Amino acid sequence: MQNPTQMIIPTNLGITDLNNELIMKVLGINCSPRKGGNTELLLKEVFKPLEAEGIKTEIFQIGGKKINGCIACMKCRKKADGRCHHKNDIINDCLAKMEKADAIIIGTPVYFADLSGDAKAFIEVAGYALRGAGNPLRRKVGAAVVAVRRAGAVNAFDSLNHFFLINEMIIPGSSYWNIGIGREKGDVLNDEEGMTTMRVLGENIAWLLDKIKDKSKKSDHNEDQAARSIKGESKKSKRRDKNASLPKSEERIQGIINT
């Protein structure tokens, strides 16, 4: 059984540049059907401090696309491949990107005091399929972003955080709950506190990713040292085995040569 106190680093961290330097990647998932709307503007505001730190960012559009909610066919669990098998190519494309990302930000508008229908369909399909494949999102960073006109933002925020928590992800905080107020496209830009909240969230994600990246480097270094140590012990063991098979006179000579 795995020791729950042991630090586990995701094995598919980031991408590497030409200098073999690890570049972290953040995926923003827009569950608003209004492309270029307030939800997307909030996601892009979170991205600003991330991009300033050299972190790669990308927005994946879920809202308004042809997706289906979970129908409990259980095929994802039988195949255990982390994919939906009910005509969900858009969601499956997103799942592949989620597995490669180091942090995932899901954005939704508030519809009838909770997240959008597209966001709900997405998280129920993604959550069930990925958990059936061994929780590949485990200990990645996850954050929710909500655009709201008046009421229901905290409900939507909680619903998205439930997705991150059950997938064993790490949720960073900000200077306020990650909510921006606005109705028409661009209205959130006038919400000064909301925009500040997004930027602080981006700064905190960048800080957390840097810590994970540093831990990953140390982990790789320790693994290299362990591999070299095992290789060295193997060589010594082979020499001992060889000496053990030699006649006594040859063994003394071989011992002098090895020294």
C-alpha cells in the first residue's frame, strides 16, 4: 500500500524546450457558449501573470460545442482508457489536453444559479472517465473561474471545485472567490476587484507550478543518483561473482589487479 505522506509528482509534467528546460502548461476550459464573452475574458486575465512567467497557456472551447452528458453506459470504466464512448469527440479531445497539462482552469457562466449545462455535462463525463483510468489528474493544479450577472456564483464555484477535489487535484486560492461580475460581453472588465482576483489567482498558480517543477527536478536528480548507485553495486557484484569462481591462486592475482 502506498504511503499517504509520500510526495507524488505527476509523471507527465510540462514540455521541454531546446535546452531541455521544463516548460509548464496551463489549460483553460471555456464552458460558456459565448465565445469571446465574460468567461473567456476572465480566463485570459488569469493567463497574464502565467505567461509573464514563461508558462504556456491554451484555451479549449467546450461551450456551444456538440457534447453529450454521461448516460451511465459504463464503457469508459470497462475500457479504462480515460475516454468517453458516447459520441463525445470534443470532450475526448479536451481530456487528452488535460492529461498533458500541469494546471487546469475551468470557466463557466452562471445559468439559473449554478454552472452552465455544457459545464455540467463536461465535468460529469470527464470526471467519470478519468477516474476510471486511475485518476491521471491527481496532484495537478485545478481552479474554477465564474462569470455572473447577480446571483448563483458561489454555487457554480463550488460545483467546479467538487470536480477538482474528487480528482485529487490541488486548488490554489486568490484574494477573493474567483468571480467576475458582468452580463454583456466585456462587462467584467469594469469589475476591478474581479479582475484583480483573476490576476492574483494566476500569480498563485504560477508560484505553485514553480514549486512542483522544482520538486520534479529534485525527484529526477534523486532517481539518477539511485540508478547510478544501483549500476555501481551491480558492477561490484559481478566482480565478486567472478572472483568467487576463480581458483585461489588466480583470485589472489585478480585481487591485486583490481586494487
